[in-house]
Amino acid sequence: MLNYTTDTIDLSLIARIAKALGHPKRIAILDMLMQGVQCNCEIAAQLGLADNLISHHMRILEESGLVQSERDPQDRRWIYYSIDREALAQVQDTLGAFFDEARIQERQAACGPGGGQACGSASR
């Protein structure tokens, strides 16, 4: 059993992924991309989103590292999106390590009525 600490877990990656997953439409887009490469027009049609909203959501997904894009070489209006498999594997490893139940420590709070110490200067 591995003992992970936040020293060995990329917390900034978790924050980027949390932001990417923080909107139901982005989760739906990721679900579509898990089925293979999707064009911006396919995503717009499936989810009923305007082009500017597709661009907004895709920018956030690309910033997370989960999604990559490629413009059509003949007609730059068409953008093809796909899951970055390497990044997905890293996210799975990082989230698995962070949410590993073996990380949960037995501990009681040191303050409050049961802890015997006061926390900070504010009275409670």
C-alpha cells in the first residue's frame, strides 16, 4: 500500500481538472470526446450551444490539458477536438492518489470542547 502525501500529488493539476469539470456542459463535451474525435459543429449541434460558448468551454478544457485541438488544414473554420490520452492517464493517477482511502488518517481535532485547546483568538 502506497502512502501518498500532498507533497507527491500535483494539487494544481487537481485544481485545473476541478475547474474543467465544474460545468455540466464541459462534462458532456468530455463524454462526447470519449467516443472519439469531434468537430466543433458536432459538439454545438449535440449540445445546442452557440459557437462562442463552444469556444469558451473548449478553452477551459484545453487549459486543463485533457483536450487537444487541431484545425482542418484546408478550411481553418473546422476544429477537431480529442482527448489527450497521456494527460487522461496522468489525471487518473493523480486523482486516484488524492482520493485513495488509505490516505485518511485517524485524528481528533486539537481544539474545541473535546480537544482541550482554544483555536486562534476568536471566541466561539
